[in-house]
Amino acid sequence: MHAALIIPADFGSRLQDERPVAQWLIDGSDTMVSNALLALQHMPFSDPLAKPSVNGKNLFEMALFFNPARISAVNIVPGLVAIVLTMTMVMFTSAALVRERERGNLELLITTPIRSTEIMLGKIVPYILVGVIQVAIILGLGHIIFDVPINGRLDQLVLGVFAFICASLTLGLLVSTVAKTQLQAMQLTMFLLIPSILLSGFIFPYEGMPKTAQWIAEALPATHFIRVVRGIVLRGATLMDMLPDLFWLLGFTALGVVAAAKRFKKRLD
């Protein structure tokens, strides 16, 4: 929930005097939503006795939390973490098996006694550290250059990042089991990246999208991670507060590894 409206018991009497009739409690971590709600400060009531303002005083009081200065970078930088990780993690792993197949190294993997699941996990693990370094650079520069606060605990942030990195790498593995060439892998990666940018809440508010777009957004790991990273970084939330999104990322990783292992056949055809 991005906002809550508090209406006092003496609402009717406040319409006749100079006191604000109600108060909006606004989550400023999403600047687009907060800007839309702040516009209500000047909205007139349908009641003929009500006016947009009384003696220059607005009828609504606005309490803006987490980003009172309405700095766009505070909202953009945490979301940028999800977009950059989606692009790089999916791209890295989507080309992993395809590259091995094109170079002929897949024959060596096939002749080894390791199982398909172990091959999938082996393709994921090396890139986890790369993703953590990317997050540290983005949030570090955002904090130093744009004064983006980090209100939550770092250990909670690391665990949330780890869950999303694993989910993104798993998505890349699924792409690599479908693509036949590295060019196909890159094209499929872009096909996943564009919805992640447009539908995850990074650009447009999730609540303002049509229901069909929301269903698609719920299937994207970036949507859940943007909620997690904004909650921890901006609102100081914990993973216990974000359990539905965390469980979705972990479940997606587990199911994705199993699906990729099932699709990967230890043969060359």
C-alpha cells in the first residue's frame, strides 16, 4: 500500500472551518505514486460546502514518508539494481551452455559422470559473486553521489540480492536450454528484459497497470525483487515483511533449476 487516508471523527465540522479535513499518509519511495497523491491536496470535494482551500489553506494534510524531498534518484537507484542484474545475469547464463555447444566443449561435459542438475548449478555459482559486486557498485555510487539512503540492514539486503541473483541466473539457464546459438540467446534475453523494465514497477506504478499486465509482471523475478530492495533500502523493512516475494524468488529458483536440468540432455542432438 502506497498511501492511507485518515479521516477524523469531526469531518463534517472541519468542512466549515479552516482546519484540514483529512490527512494522507504517503509512501514516498515511489515518486510517481506520491506525486499523483500530492495532487489531491488541491482537489475540491463534491460537497457544495467544500472548497479546494480555505483562506489559502489546503483541506488535505500530506505526510510524505521515506522520500520527503521527492528526489527521483531515491526511487530509481534501487530499481536500477533489479534491471541491471536482470540484464547481466540472464545474459551471462543464457549464453553459457550455448557457448559450450558451439565451441565443442559440451562433449567433455557429456562424457563426465556429473548429472544434469550439477551442471546447472555449476553454471550458476560463478556468477553470484559478479552480481553481488554489481549491487555493491550501484548502491554505493547511489549513496555517495545521489545521497540514496540505505535504511535497512545489510544482511537482509544481501540475502534478498542473493535470492534474486539465483532466480535471474536460473532464468538464463532456461533460455540457454531453448536457444541454439548465442545470437538466439541474446535475442531471448532482450525479450525478457523489456517486460522486466516496463512491467516490474521500475517505470510505471504496478497498481496503475491493467490486470493482464499485472499478471505478466507477477511472473517476472524483477517485479518481486524491486519490492524487496525498495522495502529494505528505503523503508528499512526486513525479509520477514517481504516473505511472499522472497518465497516466490526462492521457489522460482528451485523450479527453474529442475526444469533446466530436465530440458538439458547429456547428448549432442
